[in-house]
Amino acid sequence: MKGQQEKEKDKKLTLGVEEEEPRTEQSVSPDCGDIQEVTSEGGPAHARREGTVTQEEGRKYLHLSVKQKSQRERAASVGREVDRRVQRSKPKGLLLCSNQDNVKETKTEDPRGPGPFYFFGGTNGAEIVCSYCENRGWRRIYNKHRDDFRLKWCETKSPANYSNFREGKHLVYQIPNNMVLTTKIGLLSSLREFERVRSRVKHGQAHRRLKMEEFIPATLRMDAKDEREVFFSQFAHQEGGKSAESCMWICKPTGLNQGRGIFLLKNQQDVAEFRQKLQNLEDSRADRRTHPRHTQAYVVQRYIQKPLLLNDRKFDVRSYLLIACTDPYMVFFRHGYVRLTCDAYDPRSKNLSAHLTNQYMQKKNPLYSRLKEDTVWSMESFNAYVNDRFQVAKGLPRDWVLGAFAERMRLIMTQCFLAVKAKLDCRPGFFDLIGCDFMVDQDFKVWLLEMNCNPALHTNCEVLKEVIPRTVVETLDLTLELFNKCRLRQEILPLASQQDFVLLYNGASERACRFRSQSSEFNQKTFNRNHRAESRSCKVLTEGKRRTVKSPDNPLHEDSAAEILRLPQRTTSGAECLMAVRSKTTTPRGRQKQSNSNPAENSLKAADDGKQPKY
């Protein structure tokens, strides 16, 4: 009985009638919607997968020998593996639509032709960037491995983004190694190294640099053992006799943004738990039995105890640093907007949305939908608020926000850029837009919190609808103008597309100054070398004439030799020295050829030709 059931089951499988699924549209992989090719290979197993086996074909395969069946099944398995590999190797952006007869594409292939083309990867700022490119007549491609694009704008970095990059031909958003500026540990290390080097060089007043403690809160790396132990001992010492708020620290993972992974360290219990967490990470790295994996590094930063508040709410300021060109460097600053919390500030609050001001954290607040428009201010509104509330009380100059505050942000950004200037991958075609977050305390001291690559370009409130599109459009305008001028070797300045961005660093003028300095130095060295050669030549001529006075075959008279000794000490050139000698001597015509072979004259000729005389 059992054998009969197995035979019936095998028959049904062969005919393709068991567990028949409804023919619906095939699901799409979350990370690639590639087309799965249907081939005629693979025997009944492949046919069952597609649901296209007829009854006659089923009878045919039913009478196959066991050996033939196993060969067919192995072939089907190989066919499925080939299909999977083909699916993974195909470009993303293509969707599937299955029906009873065949498989059809719902998206056409990438456009071909002369272009120009652009590639956009991700969702951050997609509408703005794509609209900008389409308005210029560019066509979008979806295969990031193509090399015939004009612009490639990717939300996240990957080796594929730069594999086909050609200098001077392509524009690519995000400098490959910008982590030396846009990660917390990268920026901290770069500034520390810059400060060490700067301390050994004396600068004039025009080249004044800030000290790190003037614009960055005390920060320690938790991946460095010595700094980690300093923090734990320092925290224990500070907590004794002080309030919890005065010794609070904030811990941040170095490679994340949008406030993810951030937590506060308020007391010894928090610190003990954090210490145990770090110890567990160390143990997992030391344990060779576990698979090696990248562990998230942390920094701890002293919490700014008394921040300036706007309507009793904490805030920070997002501004922009644009590296529009890397060869030569052209760096710009632009005002952004103010980000506020939904709730009133309370340093004892355990809710992170009361301490972190970014939109990602504020969206978690239940009041966000009602207060959304009030969580983002324009810089003009911020300036008016400070003029109203603090100008007289704090003795601030009029329009402090748009004046002194903006100048301080520009100075800090410039120093951060100079700290990484020699480290960035500067090839023609790379550009970067970096979001810089600043905070102001009650004493109106400006602090840099961090710098972020690929800043948020969402426009979910009125202020962002005004700021973000203008920032992105001018970024692309400036980048394209500089790119074309550099390719055509035209003058960089003035820039027709410059509007809201302020130039911070002009590498073109620095390059021109360096070229002029090198040219001047080269000309001076050339002049000195020629002058020394002429002096040596004149000296050789004088000594040669002195020796010829006592020679029996001397073609010169003794009084002529005496005149040579009375030549002026200043000799401007070898030619003048020779003319002076000839004017006081009489050489017989028969001996003219012999006189011309004088070694002193050969030396003069060599000097005039720019060659060193041979002795």
C-alpha cells in the first residue's frame, strides 16, 4: 500500500499537478529587482518550477529510467544555480511581472546613445537632483557600473561608485575618503594632528588658528585604551561633590548619524554599564573562536551644560561646507537652518529627544506632527529672536547671528578643512556637500558638534522647502561651472553661479601664488648661476693675460698687460670684459686665429651660451 502511494505521488510530481500555486506576480527582492531568465534546460524539475508541463510531456518523463531522471534533476539543479547567479549579476532597477505565458519586464533598459547621462543611487534628495538633471536634458541610468555618465550622485559609498571613475570626465558626489572629516574619530584625529604640526610652526597674525578646546567640547576615544582609562578615572573624580548635570557626558558611535546609537552617561551606574559593554567587545575581539567582525567604535564628549535656549527649547544650527572642486581646492560655506526640540529643555530628562535636536529624533516625539513647523527655524528668524531677546541683555552687536556667529562658523570650518586638506583624495571630478552642526551656549560661545557626509535633504516643512532645494541646486551649479572651467583651463573667478555660498578657500589663487613664487625663485637661481659663471670667466681671462706677459710668444705688448691689471673691479658680463681687453690690445692679423683659440675666450663663449666652461 505504501509503495503504491509513493508511486502515485511520484506520478503527480512528474505531471506537475501537486501543490500548484496561483499564478501571481512574482515578488521582487528587496535589494534588486532583476529579471529571472527562463530557459529550456533543466528537464521536468525546471518545467515544474515554471508550471508549463503538459500531460503528454508528463507521460514522456514518467517512462524515463531512474538514471535518466537523476541526470535531469542534476541538470535542473545546475540550471537553478545559474539562474540565481545571473539574477545577482544583473543591474538593479528592473522589476518582474509573471503571467501564464511568459515573463515580461515592467521597466525598459537603460537609455543608450550620446547622452549626457546621470546616475542617482538612494532616496536622499532624489527629487531635487533628478529634477535638476532632467531640466538640463540629461537622462537617468540605473546601472552604476556604466562609465558613460556625466554625474553620479550616490547616497552611500561603495567601491562600485568609483570603479569606473575617469578624472576630468566624470563628476562624482562624495570624496571617497571623506571619513577623515565626516566621522567623529576621523575629525578628532585630524584636528589633533593638525594642532601638533601647527604648534611647531610660527604663524603671523594673518594666519591665526584656533585651539581645539576653543571650539570642540572635550572628547576622548574609547577605542584607545589610555584615553578610555583617563575618562573612567576622570568621571569618578568629577562626580564626587558635583551635581549629576555638571558631570554629564554623551557617548556617540563614530560612524553613525541621525542620533542613532547615542546615549548619555549621567552617573556611576551608567558608566559601569558602559565599561562592561566595552569589555565585552574587547573579549569578543580577542576570542579567536568567534568570527571577526567590525565593532562600532565610540567617542565620549563632555555634555554642554548650559546651552542657549530658544523659547525654553534646546537647538543646534545646521550649516553647509561645500568642497566644489578638489583640483584646485574650492571650498564654500552656506547658512542652513535651526533645529529645535519639541519639548522644553530638561537636563535630567531620560528622553533622548529632549537632548538631540535632529529631525530623526524629533519625529519619535508624539507632539511632532503638531509642532513640526516650529521645530525648524530659518536663520533670519533666529537672528531676529537674538536681536529681540539678547542684544541688549548680553551686549551683543546688532545681527550677531548673521555677522559674528557666521564668521565664527566659517573660521571653524576653514580650520577643519585645513586639517584634512592633505589627506583628501583630490582628483578632478570629486565634490562633497557636508552638513556641519553647531551649538551655542549661554555665554554665546560657538561649539562644533560634528560634520556629516550626505546630509539630510528632506523637505518636510516650509523652511526646509526654502533652504534645501536652493542649497542643492547651487551646489550642482558651482560644481559644474568649476568643472568646466578647469577642463577648459579658463579663469576660475568670478563664478557666475555663486549666490548664497561664501568662498572660504581659493586653491586656484594659492596655486597661482605658488607658481609665481617658484618662477621667481627659479629666475633668481638662474641669474645667480649665470653671474657666477661670468665672474669665473672674467677671472680666467685676467689670469690668462697675466701669464701671457712673460711668454716669449706673447702677442700682446707689456703696456697692454698693464692696462688689463687696471680694469675696473665691477664686471657686469664676460662680453664687456672681453671688449675691454680687445680695446687695449693690438693683435697682428697673422696671429688672429691663434688669439681666438685662447682658453679665456672659449670660457667667455661658453658662458654666453649658458654652458659651464671646460678647463
